[in-house]
Amino acid sequence: MKTHRIKAHFTHRDLVQPTNPVEVILIGAGGTGSQVLTALARMNHTLNTLAHAGLRVTLWDDDTVSPANLGRQLFADCELGLHKAVALINRCNRFFGTDWKAVTQKFEAAPNGDKRAQNTAAVYITCVDTVASRFEIAGMLAALNTEKQYRNTPKYWMDFGNSRASGQLILSTIGTIKQPVTKKFETIATLPFVTEEFGALLRQSESGDNTPSCSLAEALEKQDLFINSTLAQMGGSLLWSLFHQGMTRHRGFFLNLADFRCVPIAV
């Protein structure tokens, strides 16, 4: 009798048993990105406690803190006018004792195509506001795909996106991740980019208003108070399973916070 095997993706060995901290690039320090950074810091502390080398995060964002960011995003009055990336990384480093870095400019490709430059990492996490930014980043990551293996060869891309009360997270592989031989699971080596699988839907949603908000009340008309933090916690849980369990049966989810529904996306 033929048995049904569960589909699963097994994490690249360099994330599970690294000899050095895993390089992570977080792009975007706004509503979702500020929450994701905290989740990464908690994850790093826990991994270190479990004798794992942990994470080394670089946060990219060229925006500064405005009054509309207070309350909905993780910023204080004393941080008004500071670069978001600098404010968040400084606070994170002081609280958790990390030495993570902030880059106060828009994420860009490595100079002269150098795949081992500062802006190359094993894991990329995007929390950007526009569809154009996603396609631009997707092009950069596709160009980084290489068969050559070194410590920080790009391996995974996690993309967060949301509207007022709904959102999604999609996990993708940058190239093919070698999978173990197993009779219990049907292993999936390649997870498609969000821009490849949902490109048409992304372009349809491109007509949204991306102008900056002048007040918290105006910002809440565009994004509800807890949508960003909910996405960040659920996305952090998926990333945690890659590190701690070494595998995942899901590569993301669609969330509707208005009626408390979440639909997982199987690998």
C-alpha cells in the first residue's frame, strides 16, 4: 500500500550548526521591522543559551522617526528625528549585549557584484512598504544565487507584507537547498520567491496610498495597531522552527486580523 509522505523543507546545515553567528539582513525598520528586530534579539539570546552561535543582524533603513511613528512602532519621544535603524540597533545592543549594525540608507546591491560584501547574508528579511521595493530586492537576491558555498552564501528570504488589518509572510529559498534522504518526508528543496508566485497579486495591490502619515490617528487608518506585531511574532515562530527544529512544513501564512483568521501555506 502506498503511503502519503508529508512535505517538508529541511534547513540548510549552516543555520542549524554554524561555527560563527548566522548573518541576517533586516530591511525596513518601521511598523513590522521594529517588531521583527526584537523577535530576532530574543531568538539570538535563546540560541546562544542552547550552545548555538546565534545571529548577527544588520538593519537597513534610510527613514527617520516622526511623531506618527510613536505608539504604533517601537520608538520613544526622545528618539524623534533619529534614524530608525540607529535608534533600534542602539537600544537592542544595550539591552541584549549584542554588537549588531545599522545602515542608514536604502538597501542596495553589493558594489562590483561582490557576493561577500557587507550587504550579503545567509538570511534576508524584508519589511518594506512598496511593491516596487519587493521586485527590486527580488532581482538583487536572484543575482546573488550561486552554486559556490561559503559561510554567508544567501540561502533564505522572508518577506512580510500587510494592509490595514491583514498581511502575509512568505519564506523563499535563494536557489536550491540540499535536502537529506528520508523515507518519512517528501523533501522540498526550492521555495519560490513571493514575486514569482504572487507577482500578479502584488501588482494589483500597488495602487495603495504610500504617502507618509502626519499623525498616529492617520497612520492607524492605514495600518491597525496590532497587525505589525502579530505578523512579526508569527513570522518569528516560523524562523525559530528553521533554527530549532531544523525543518518546517510551512513556508508562510495569510493573516486576517479583522476576523482572527490565519491560513498557513504548506511547502
